[in-house]
Amino acid sequence: MSEPLMGDGFQFPEPVYIHRLFAGLQEVVEIGGSFHNPYHSVSRVVGRYRNIAWDPRGDFARYDQEFAGAVLPIDIHAEAMNLPLEDNSVDALIASHVLEHLWDPIGALLEWLRVVRPAEDGENGQLGQPTAHGGYVYLVIPDKDRMTGERCTDREADPTPITVLTDRHLGHIPPPDDLDNTMHHRSFWTPDSFREFLHWMQLSRSWLFTTPFTVEAFMARDENVGNGHVHVLRKLAS
């Protein structure tokens, strides 16, 4: 938490693409939303937006306060790997700079895809029913080679191998003793290595990753801070 205070109410630029993509959706949730990184601004174009706080120690809220002088209100307290949401119950989920903090990214993506409605022609707005517009998991992943400040050591790390991510998910590699320290980055990716990871998950449906999805969009640099890459998954009907 060594970044300087940017000033009361400071926010990075709002993303443009996500506003167009999410316009008209009925329900969007964000995992670990922050005031200074305003993906929550989609609340102006969707029926309901809810922020899910997953950090048990409150470190990210303190960082928000120190960095921007404000904290985004929390609607739901929950573990990022165990959301108190029904299957197929929301139109979209946002996770910006979250996945790299979690020990089991495969399990996290399974959980996040679980709660979004599948994208398929059908009636909108009915719980559990497919939606013609929606089904998105909007991921912003930090580019390890563009990290600065206290995260500059990310550049020295190799991209986390898919075999390691698989072994974590299957329990072959136990979690570290400091798992409750959610400020740590547990995985590291470049835009290309994360795309390879997603492609591998699509190919692994038959034995591990059972939820079908497509990659709706990719941006090599995010529109807010500019230190991450964007991958928009779209859940498909099984």
C-alpha cells in the first residue's frame, strides 16, 4: 500500500466498451469493486449493480481509502470462490484485478460462470433462463510486464504454467500458509499466456472444465488504468 494519495474522489477514466456491452442488462455483479477503478459506473446502464466484497481483512477497502479518499459501498460480503448467488441468476459478472489474487483461478472461473445466465436466444430476465444479451464474465487481468511500484517484481516472475494451475485446482499443490493475505499475487500472466490458459480450458471441457464458453472480446490494454488486459467470456448453454 505504498501508492500516493491521488486526491479525494480520484477515479481512473471510466471504461467505454463495457458500457456498450452491458447496456440494458438487468443484473450485474462485480467481485471486489473499487471506487478508484470505476467499473461500477455500469450502474447507469443496467437495471441493478451489486458490489461483492471478498477480502476478509478489508485490505482493499483500506487501499481504496488511502489511494482515492473514498470507498465503494459493499452490497454482499462473500468469498470469491463461493458466491451466495443461484445458478444462472445474473446477466454479467465483472472481476477486475481479482483473479491473480486467488489460489485457484480455475475454480474461481468455474464459480463465476456458474452464476451468469447462458447466452442463447431465449427469454430475458427470468431466473435460470438463457438470455440473448448477457452471459458475460468480464475479466481484467494485470499484465505482469506492465506492473509498477510495489508490483514491479511481477515482471521478474514467469507466467504461471497451466500445469501448476491444474495441480492447485485438483489439490495436488496445497495452498500457502498466508492464504488469508489477499494482497499477494498468486498467479502471473501476459496477454498471450492468459489467452492460452482460456483456450486450454475450452479444450479441457470433457474432463475438468465442464462449462462451455466463448471468448467474446479481447483487449491487450484495459481502458481504465492501462496496466491490464481484458478478456470477455460468454457462457453458453450446456
